[in-house]
Amino acid sequence: SLKTDNIDCSSIVVTKEKRWIYEGKEMSEEEGLDFLKKNNALAFQCIHGTYGEDGELVSRLEKYGIPYIGSDSKVMRLTIDKYATEELLNANSIRIPQTVIFDRNDSPKYELPFSFPVIVKPRDEGSSVSLYKIENEDDLREVIKKELSIRQQILVQEFVKGREFTCGVVEINGELTALVPTEIILTKGEMFDYEAKYTVGGCEEVTPAQIDESTTRTIQELAKRVHEVCGCKDISRTDIIMKE
């Protein structure tokens, strides 16, 4: 899209080992940052999950004084942390699912303040990694044991049944503009997990969502409110479920 607008831009691919690849040349992270600095680049980082969404890469850009599009590393460390984000939203009267946190170092208590089915997810991952819908206590115990063997904390949440939307916000000259909402409609499976997101035919994303003007405005205002409460900058996207 940038190239079709005649903007001078190039892509840099970053491997899982944090090697930077530009026009076939491989660089270390430090060499890559030096390259951006030397070329007076404006960085637009769009890496999912760790290194990208968690603010690690942006913190390096900040250290090198390289300008970038998007929120700062402090905000990204907050918003990758689902529990901390939800506590902040809850404190600002934005409705979130009931949540119980499980820690590897604690003895798990399986008495939940809500009924099955429940959702299990990591505290700090992107792209719906390790997302489960659990129907009974036996399966819950098994999944919690499995997940806490590879990560420090996980969240167990009430299952909210309803239509799922996502809404982007763009900040232009200090003014927040909410984009038209998208509805996510599953075509297989029971939830918008990793497989549904990244498998062809896993879901349909309908833009604009087929909803009335009042619901559209409600979603857009909520997306802008979340953007402000979390301290986001330039761009953000908020996922919303409209309860049945």
C-alpha cells in the first residue's frame, strides 16, 4: 500500500533468531539498527507476538533514537499483558470477562466464580497462541498443568457467547478516527483461535460489519476509549464481543 502511494519504503524481514534480512543481506540486530539510523529511517514494525507486540523491538528503536510508528515500548509491554490490560480497562468502567489468574508457583484452586465452558489463554502471548475452550473440570486441570509447565502464568476466563468484532483506530494530527468495524465469523471450529486465524477457510472477516448505525458507533467509541485508556499512539485495534 505504501509503495502504491509512491512512498519510499523497503521491507526488512526479522527471523525468530532476531537476524535482520534486507534485500538478501543478513545482519545482526545491532547492524540492523545501525543501518536504520544511518539511513534516517522511519520504522513501521508489524511483527506479531514476542519481539514485536511486546515492545522489545520498539525499546531498541527508542534506545537508538530511531523514530517509529505506533505505541511506545511501555504501552506495548502493558497491552501484551492481557491481565494488566484488563485490570486497567475494568478500572475505567470498560466491561471485560471475569478472569482468574493461575501461577506456576501457587497451588491451583479450581473453584471458579463462573460456570463452564471457560476460556484458557496465556497471560502474555499474541496471535491467539494456546487458546482453549474448556467444557469441564477434568479437561481444565489437564490444560492448566500442561500450560503451566511451559509458562509462568495463565488466565481462565468466563466464556462470553456472542458476535465478535474488531475495530481499528488511527490517530491523525492528534485526532482519533475509528475505522469501520469488522465482524469475525467462524466457518469452522468454535472460536477465533490460531488455526481459525491462519488457516484458509477458518473464518470470514466482513468489513463493514453488517450492523446498524447505533451498534457501529458504540463499537467505534469503545475502540477509541480503549486506545486512550491504554495510552496508545498512532494506531491500535480493539477486539470486542457483543454478548447475546
